[in-house]
Amino acid sequence: MRTKKLATVVVSIIAATSFLAATPDAGATASDPTGKYHPVTPSRIADSRTGWALPMGGVRRDTSASLAVAGRGGVPGSGVQAVVVNITAIDPTSGGWVTAYAGGATKPWTSVLTYPKGWTGATTATVPVGADGTIRLAAGGASVQLAVDVLGWFAASSSTVAAGSLYTVNQPERWFDSRYEVGGSRLAPGEGIGIPLSLNESGGRRLTAMQFNMTATGGYDRGWFTAWSGAGEPPSTSSVNFVEAETSANLVTVPVRRIGADSARPGYGQYAVHFENTSNSSAHLILDAVGSFVTDPGNVGTVRVPVGPTRIGDTRTGLRFPQAKVGAQQTVSAAVPSTVDSDRTHSFEGVLTAANPTRATFLTLFGAGEARPTTSTLNTKAAHNRSNSFVSIPGCLTPSGATTCTPGLSVFNQSGSVDLVLDITGRFELTDEAIAQVKTQSPARSGAAPSLAPVAGKPHILN
């Protein structure tokens, strides 16, 4: 493997400001495992092309298939709230979608992966696990071949596994773009990048995983990139797939490896994460940092609470969005209903879908009323319905200076016109210890996000 190294990135984990009720309900304690994350080494646990753990030939239209996840791929046999899986649709004969939900549950009217005819691509989804240790995958619109990779799991209250990780989300920030780094060259087969990271380890904190929106663009043919800790050889999994002359994005959670103490920063630990082109075709790679997972004996951070899945916005029906396609350079906003919110919510997890786009475009999701980040959430092209997962701090739809906050999410469309569908699958709630740190700060729903910034501006390449 040929690796291009970037300058060290300092990861600062602090409690983010949130608009809080005067006396929030009790939250997760340091000894409570509920909603804390456990990364695993990415591994494939199902592939319908070979009949491995899924029906041979794929999941048929308007049917569902059961997939055992408990006790497989590093996931324990019990005490699991949800699994984080990368679901890949492979060369479908027509457009369709995949719904993922807990075994034994009623299928929701939502989707985690939307795909056009002939497209191979993936979405990372956090899926609740049924009492029988399974999830279900349902195909809508068309039969489809599926491959499933497991990336990690969130603990239930019954979990006996120690040292789960708390989540910190930040405003998405671009850390790498091969179109402007590494001489502007595509990453060739076998070529990759390593990103060094540095974390303040005061109080015994340890970085366990990073979350990135990975975007592949400018590919010459079909291929994929793989993200992993960099320990040993890359796993036989894919993180984002690409095809010729298209742009594809996927939100991924990547385990990190600890290298040792950071000699340049007393009290900090040095970590790394790697990305490699493990296919046979060259393409550009773009990385936007979204968040991080840290074990913290001080219990400062957020824990995941499952929601729904619940559809909160749809321009096709006028559900909380205007009932019209979103035009070029336009932004629309939707209020987050109280049914999926709580008085200690810090951020929301969900799926954004672009439907019926008239031309190639990208969408950016962000907190309502906040500055739009210079990153993208989802890319698509004319007549191609696609989706991608997101985690976002909501903004306030109420006027500036108001004493209450109506949480909302906004979506910007870059070009053409497109319908939007917005589903919420979970929320991240502040722990009591995190709330104690922010109670004296000014009440702004999105406030000061945790800092995940390069040491000295834009990362540079070290030869």
C-alpha cells in the first residue's frame, strides 16, 4: 500500500452548548452503558450474491429478509441496542430502496438506502436489533443484491461490555480533497492516505472512532475506497463505492488506532485513521469530518437514543417542507417534531433522500438558522434517486433572542430542482456531566460545536 500522510489533526472533545430545560430529565450516568458506542474491525457479514446470510440472488421486491447480527463480526450476542452496518446495493435492474429495521418489528415507512438502476453504492445505517438478535432488510421498487458490513454497535441497558464511547458531533469540516491535495491526482489502486490525530487524554479519555462523510468522484470505472484504523492490511469491505463520471457519498464511522503519547503535546495521545483505494480503478476522494467517539471516565458527551424511524419531512407531500421541488440555490427548513425530541437532545441522526432530481447536484443538511457549511451531505445526478445518512445539530426556527427554541433542520440544493425526504432514526442526548458544563453558557441550540480542526489550518502533505 502506498500511503500519503497528512499533518496531525488535533481532536478537542468538549461539551457543546445546547438549549436546555431548567431541570432536564435524568440522563445517562458514567456506569450506564446505554447508548454508548463500541467500534469493531469492519467485516462483511452477508452477501446475497453467494447466498451468505441472505437469500441467494438478493432480496426480492416487496419482501424482506432476516439477517442475524448478534454474535457476529465482533457484535456481542446480547445487550445490543443497534448495529452500525454498511449496506451496499449491487447493480440493481431498476431503481428502488431498502428499509432496515429490527427483527420482529413492523416495517416502517422509511428507507435507509435509495438507488437508481445499474448503480452500485452504499449507505451506512444504524439499525435497531430485535430481541432475537436480528435485523430485517426489505426491498421496495425492485429486487436487489445486497452486501452488508458491520462497523460497530450501540449498547443497550443490559450490556455488560465496559468502556463504551460517547459521541461528539461538530459542524462538518473538509479535511482532505485529492482534487486539491497530493498534486490534484486521483488515488490509484492500492494508494491511500493516513490522517494522524491527537487527543487531549486528560482524565483517561481515549479516542476510539471517527465519523466522516466520504465522497468519491471523478472515477474512471467502477471501484471503491475502504476506511479502517490502518492496523494491518485493509479489511475486505468497502466504505464508499463509485462508478464512472459520478459522485457518491457515504457517512462512515471508522475505528482508529492509538500510536502512543504525542511527544509534541504533553497529555495528548497520538492516533491514526486510514483510507485506501482497494479497487482496480482510480478516483478522487473527499473527506469531511463530522464527529468522534471517545471513552471518558468523566462521562462528558452524548449517548444515542433510538427514534422511530420517523419521517419528518417530504416535499412531495408537503410534510413540514413546502410541497414543491427545491430549486437551484434554494434552502428549505423543517421543524423537528416534539415526538422525536427531548429536553437534552444535542443532535439528530437520520437519512436524507434526493428524489426526482432534474440535473446533477449536491445537497447540504445543517441546523436551521445556522451558517451553511462548505461541505455536502449527498450527491446525485438527473433522474437518480439517492440517499445518505447524517448527524446534525439542529438550529432554531424561532427568532433570534427568543427564550425558547423550536429545533429545525435545513437543506440546501446546489443545482436543478429536487424533492427531499427526511427521516430521523435516532438522537444523541447530553449526559448529566455534559449538561453541568454548559448550564452557565448562553442558551443557543447549536452553540459552540466541539473543535475538530487541523493543527495549523489546512492539512498539508508530507512526502
